[in-house]
Amino acid sequence: MKYLIVLGDGMADKDIPELGGKTPLEYAKTPTMDKYSKMSEVGMVHTIPEGMAPGSDTANLSVLGYDPKEYYTGRSPLEALSIGVDMKTTDVALRCNIVTVSTDDLPYEEKTIIDHSSSEISTEDAAVLLDAVRKELENDIYKFYVGTSYRHLTIWDKGSVVLLTPPHDVLGQKIGQYLPKDEILREMMKKSYDILANHPLNLERIRNGLNPANSIWFWGAGTRPMLSPFKEKTGHTGAMISAVDLLKGIAVGADMKVVEVAGANGGLHTNYEGKADAAVNALLNEDCDFAYIHVEAPDEMGHQGSFERKVQSIEYLDERVIKRVIEKLEASGTDFRMLVLPDHPTPVAIRTHVADPVPYMLYDSTNKLDKTWNYNEKEAKESGIYIACGHTIINHLFGN
């Protein structure tokens, strides 16, 4: 038996008037999920422990079987593992986004955050801009490291785990009240605007109709993580297929195989087929019992506030990942169990995460059920099946 999780980050949502009162998952054309949901268990799972912030860090740890209340030490330390930064026990890691703030003549504190991803900036462009920041701001205490797209890393030597606000939580708002209380962090963010606002690359981006990546934004502080090996916890060897450093970092910390896929970028137009093929190859040819396919696009479209693109990302997930994986595994004659779910909702209306339960679909090729339901939030809730502790759902997948 082989096992896999297909996770559409932030895929769950609320009813949207423009979609006839349906959620994007309910509205999207998903013939593969519609077909296999009727042979599957469909229910709800609460991935975010009570009292913890709803994020892809806590939620994906939970889906992978790691209780965030026990294992979570912050988001950025997990990303540091992916980037290859060997944190000291006294280090604090910070996520260092490259964001777009308004280009008016107001003081920095009065500016508005326009785009947390700077038009889904490429890693190559972001690296150029981060290098400009590094030349001005890096010293023995603060070190900057390139990640993926807009997602980068700062290591603060002998730092403090200070309270910081994610930029996607304050889109469209003036930033002053959300800036770090720590004076040095706040001043580095302000100086980064002076460094980046008129950088030649940003001037070119503006000419091309793209948002300028004109400020860094610190958040997600944490200390060095300590995860138990995935095989030790579950008895299964695992592979991670994701474009983002957070998921790859969790995999590194859990001693899972990290599979790099060319063209996987965390955006709407990522290499869906490459991710599907990488998972199948890991399961059939690389002696992995379990594969985790993480697709970032639904979450990004939720943050952008675009229900049209969120629907499209879900349709891509259905057609270009789930269908492809099932067809290849069925053609191989391999028995498998597949869990499809989001990590958390990212409602388009509010453009950030919430801690509500999410729908899941569990298919077993050796035990096909006979149901009438489709896979969406409403019908999963109506099933009456509810898993309260998200970190136990992987045991459900493994049949424990």
C-alpha cells in the first residue's frame, strides 16, 4: 500500500455572492474530485489547535502528524532548514518578505501595504533586491538569506522572539501600528524602502505594469526547531513535493526526502504536472511509502482577493495533479490511499487565514465506498464526520 496527501493550501473558503453563494471549492469544475469523493470518506478536520494562530506552519505540521503545541517553535526556523541555514540555539529566525507598500510621499509609517508578494516576484528578481538590502543593512548580528519568490530569511544573532504581524493580515491598511516594536527591526524596514524604492529593477517593474518590491517586512520569529523523524513517528518513509521553503523545511527537519521540481514557484502558474509526476516517481521508484504534494496557489489567490483565480487554482489542482496521480497509480496496479484537503481556509473576502475546520476526502483504492456526496465544505460538514485533533488525521490515512 502507498499513501499520499494532496494539499491545496488555503483552498477552503466562505460563500461568495459572485459565485452564486458557493465557495470556490464548491463552484469549481472538479470532475476528478466529484468522481472519487463518492468512493471516499468525506468529513471535516480541525487542523489549528485552540489558541494558536492559523497559518500554513501550524496547519501543515498538524496534517503531517506533528502536534503544533508540542513541536512548533516559529515559522521562519522551518524555512531556515530548507534554505540550509544551520541555526545556533541562540539564533532567532525571521521571515523577510519583500512586499509592495504605497509609493506616495507620506512618511513610511503612513504608507499602505498593497501586495504581500510584489506581483508574485520571481526568485531571481528578489535576489537582486535582497542583495541591495544586504549591502546596506547586514552586519554580524543580522544576516539575510535568499528564499523563494518573495519569501526570504533573516537570522538575528542572540535575538528575541518578538511579536510580529504577517503582511497578508494588513493588506490595504496603513502600516504604522503593525511595524515591529523593536526599534532596530523597525528602522531596517524603513531604510529598506529608501534602498529599494528607486532601484533600477523596481523602476523596470513599474514600467512593465508590475508592483515594485519596495520594502522588506519582518514576521514569523522563532527558534531552532526540533522535529522527530517522520519514519520514527509513523513507520513510513516520506517525500515532500512543494515549491515553498516552509514545507521543504518541515521535511528537512523530519528527515523526509525533499523533491525539487523544475518550474514549481508557489504561484498560480506553477508546474502542476511536474509535482504529480514527482510524487508518483517517489512512490513507485524511490522506495517511498508516502508522498506529500503541497500546492500553494489557492492560498496565494485568497491573499490576492481573487475568487476567479482561486477557482482556477482549484480546477488546476483537480485536473493537473489529482487526476494525473490517480491515473498513473491505477495504471501501475498499485494499491493506495489518498487524502485531499486544505491546511486552513484563506477566505477571499478577508484575504487572510482563519482557524475554521477544513473539509477532507480520504480515498482507498482497495475499499471504494458508495456515496452521493461531492467534496466541498458544505457536504463535508453535512457528512457528520469530524476529526477534532488535526495531528491525528495522518494516522487515519495510514489506517491506524
